[in-house]
Amino acid sequence: QVQLAESGGALVQPGGSLRLACAASGSVSSISATGWYRQAPGKQRELLAIITSGGHTSYVDLVKGRFTISRDESKNTVYLQMNDLMPGDPAVYYCKYRIGATWSGSWGRGNQVTGSS
């Protein structure tokens, strides 16, 4: 069993930066990849970035060049560094893990990133 805990959500301004964290516990050695997703009000949840256990990263075009996914193995934590935040970025951000080729079926509580006017 793997448990994920997201943290770091905050009120952000356009052009600002924020770093989210996703801490894993339990059978962390079984994790083959971790992904960050988000869901804005009225929209479907969307995948943003993935980092594999080997450190390979991939991004959707929407966030490429602005967001960076990284990990600290010593802390079993995956981060999402978000820079140059845009009005479309406020959402609830979630992380999810993959074991082998199978993504976990459950979602955590998520991280609220709120835009300021």
C-alpha cells in the first residue's frame, strides 16, 4: 500500500511561483512513477507532468517550460515547481502514483491553488 500526501497549496498571483509537494509513505519502493494532475472548476482533471523512478520526466505542452517536476528520494517526495503562473493555473492539484504499468485508482484530497485578483 502507498499513501500520498499533497501539500503546498496557496494563494498565488499571475506571474508568481509556487512549489507543491507530494510525500509518499508505505511501500514506496514499488512506485514506478508519480504524476501531477489538476482540476479547475467546471473542467476535467488533467495530467500535467510525470516523473519515473528512473528520473525521466515528461510534461504536457500546457505547462512545458513553466512547471518542473522533481523528486527527493531521501524524503520520498515529488515536487511540482510552478513558475510564471497564469490565470488558468488556479485549480486543485493532485498527485498519483504508478506501480508497474498501473496507475493507482484513488485520489488524495488535493492541493488548492487559488488565484488572487
